[in-house]
Amino acid sequence: MMTLENKYSPIGVFDSGMGGLTAVREIMNILPNEDIIYLGDTARVPYGTRSPETIMKYAEQDMEFLKRRGVKIVIAACGTVSSVMASGKSPVSEQCVGVIYPAAEESCRVTKNKKIGVIATAASIKSKSYEKIIKSLCREAEVYAVACPMFVPLVENGYTSRDCPQTVLFVREYLSGLKEKGIDTLLLGCTHYPLLSEAISDFLGPDVRLISSGAEAAKSAKKTLSEKGLLNDGNAPGKISLYCTDSAELFRENVSHFIHLENISIEQRSVDD
Amino acid sequence: MMTLENKYSPIGVFDSGMGGLTAVREIMNILPNEDIIYLGDTARVPYGTRSPETIMKYAEQDMEFLKRRGVKIVIAACGTVSSVMASGKSPVSEQCVGVIYPAAEESCRVTKNKKIGVIATAASIKSKSYEKIIKSLCREAEVYAVACPMFVPLVENGYTSRDCPQTVLFVREYLSGLKEKGIDTLLLGCTHYPLLSEAISDFLGPDVRLISSGAEAAKSAKKTLSEKGLLNDGNAPGKISLYCTDSAELFRENVSHFIHLENISIEQRSVDD
């Protein structure tokens, strides 16, 4: 299907589930006039434990879903997809803004001691994409990467409070090594993780800067659209449309953990729709 | 595709992921001569957080995958699928042995004080299938059902030890109410949960009987096959073939948490294959 994108076309964002909504929230903050179409592939979430081939197949389908709706840019607001994209060429990697490069750039910009921690899903860490990109931007950086496979289930089941003892224990288990290494910057390489920022900062202390991959992707998308003359210069507040591939009701129940929206439109669609 | 099943045909078992392997282990114990074909739908695991419609669509595809391979019986070794099946008629519910009915029957048989606890995924508990079936078998039973959404991620990430503090905390959080009610029987309504038996028994004490849904489904399948004259009466040890819908390598890495097999054959296939 041919579409003619222009500055009034929506921004497309996809993720395996709800995590990418942290990126949507950031886009709404810095680009309040933009329409946004979000796809959460909740029928197949999570992607982080799957193989690279499966992840890329799913990501291509997600991207096509958004392109059929005439978006002017696609953000893969999913650390797993972004890291697999970054490790090889594919239709997705050529047509998407990922969350890795912008966050890696920002991490290199803010670190003083050049010791950067990266936390993400098992698939992202295994791909070594974050490490490679950080090293390519800052050769002297020491990168310490740790998979935190329980963080996504914790967030998705609401265990995000800094006072939740299980969350505190998992944070300590996963981040103790990074603390010992003396990192001054921690890249949150999964869009779910900003919801654990308080528990993470409690453990690492206030001097460690947390870089949110969703927030950096939003800034990067703004820059790209600006360069191409595709920023929406209207005054009306943007329209947010959320799609998911499993039940809209289930999505609605949990959406408030990630984003606060009034009169939110959520529709269930097949990824082939 | 037409197939002609006979007593030498394999037993088919499916689950969303690896949990159903606890049922395979039980079948191997009580029916050592049977060939078994197992499908773990790892490209779409977990099912327990999805909607009933999505779960039934996936289950039908899984069942068809096994039927195309000429199995003589299909066991849905997945508490989530079984509970959704039990709440309505469908092609799957008419052609599958589920894990709920046999486990409900055994729970009613062993309970003395008629206070039965049920733990399972969110989707299973929401369906109320376990409660309805237990009540239909034993009208005076008091059934206390609790969703334990973190148990599957804990098991899949290897947090199964009775000494793991996070596991101990989640067990306490989910099961405190059941302990207060004074249950004497706990139905483990998800095939992952037997891996947490030690931690669960440590908390509930030795007088609470744990009923494994996978073990009861295996016994039920044996009875059904026996009644139909379809038990394999050969002497050779059965052949076990494992299929998964995501990477076989990933599957192999984790399979040892669930089952000990030598020279195990694991192949990745599309669910439509």
C-alpha cells in the first residue's frame, strides 16, 4: 500500500507490549502536537527471551502494521528489537529509529569516569549491541552489561515500588556487580525499566545517572523529523491511538502503570490487519 | 490430513512453553514404552496473561500440529489452556485431555477437611474453571483460588530453590491467605509449579498435600488409552521428540530445569508446519 507521508502524518511507535508507552509519554512531552499510533504486540509479548530470528520476524510485522497506517517515522520502542536490529541489516533496521543508538550517545555524553553500566533483557545483552555502539562512540569507555530477566515480569505485575522487598532483592542481585565497578552512568536498555528508576537509584545512589532509552529515542525522533521538515507545526494537541494484538480490555487494565491518558482509545487488531 | 492412529502411535503433549515437560516426565514414569511428541509454543509463551480468545486460537493451532503427526491422544499440559477449554465448548475441548479435571478429582479424593487451595496463572484463576469443577465433584468443598503471576517467570529464570529469598517472599505473599484458611490440599494448577514444590511445602508445612496437575493428567491419559485398547504393549523404551516454535538452542539451554533426557531431539518448527 502506498501512503503519502507529510508533516501531519502520525508518528508510529511499536513495542512487544506496554513498555514502549514510556517512549510515547516522552514524545507527548516534547512533541505535544504530534499524532501518535502505538502498537503493542501483546499477543506475543515478551520478545526479550526469544531468538533473534523470531524477534526480527515479529518486528517486521509490527513495522508494516504502522506503515499501512501512513506514519511518517517508526520508532522501535523496544530495547530487544533495537539491539537485534543493530546487530545486522534488515528491512526493519533501515526504516526504524531504535532506542539503542540515542541512549548510547547520551550515556557517552554524560559519563565522567567513562564507566557505563547497561541493563536490558537477556536477548539484548546477548546481542552485545549496546556495548559495541558505546565502544564505537567512546573508545575508552568501560561497559558493564547485565541481563535483568525478572525486571519485565516485575513491572508488568505491578511490583515497581521502591519499598517492594522482592524488587529491592532483584535490584541488588542484578546491580551489585555494577555498583562494585563504580559506574557513574546506567543505561536502562529496556523501555520497562524507567518504572523501576526509584528502586534502582535507591540502590546505586544519587550520583549514578540513569539514561532512559525511551526518552532518548523520543529526542532522536524529534531531531530526525526536524531535519526532514516533517515536524507537525499545528496547535491542536496530538491524537494518541493505541493498538494491541491481544485483548484491549487486558491492555486497558494495565496501561495506567505506564501512561496517564484520558479518554484513551485502545483497539485490538491482528498484526496482519 | 487423515491419519490412522493405533496403539503404536505417539502420545501428543503441548504447552505454551516448557512447563508441560513436567507432564512428559510423569508419562515417561508410568508409561515408559510410549512414544511422545511434545510441542512447546515458545515463540508465543506465556499464555497465562493473554485473553481467552487468543489462548484458544493458539491451543487449536498447537493441537493441529500434533494431530498432523498422527498422535493417538492429545494432552493439553497447560493449566491456562485447560482452564479456558473447560469454560466453553471448542474443537480443542472436545479432542484434548486437559490438566484440570484429573487434578480436581484427585484433590477432592485426598482432602480431609474439604478446604482446597488452587494456585494458577491469572487467566486460569479468572476463568474460575478449577473452582467450578471441584464444586461439581464435591459440593461441600471450600475452594480458595489465588493467581501467582510471578511463579512462571521465577521458574523460567531458574529461581526455584527453596533457599532463594525472592522465591520465598513470593510464596509467602501468594500463599499466606491459603495458609490462614487452613487448606489441607493445594492444587498446583500450572505445570510450572511442581518445580516450586519444596519452597511451597516449606511455607505450608508437610501436612498440606500438593497435587500436581501434570502428574494427574498423565494418569488420566493412561486410563483413557487403556479403556480404548490403545496402550502400547511393546517392550522398547518410548521415543521422545520435542518441538518448539522458537529457537531449539534456547529450548535446549533451559530444558534441563524440567526434564532429564539423554540424546534429546529438539527441533524448531512453525506451528503451521
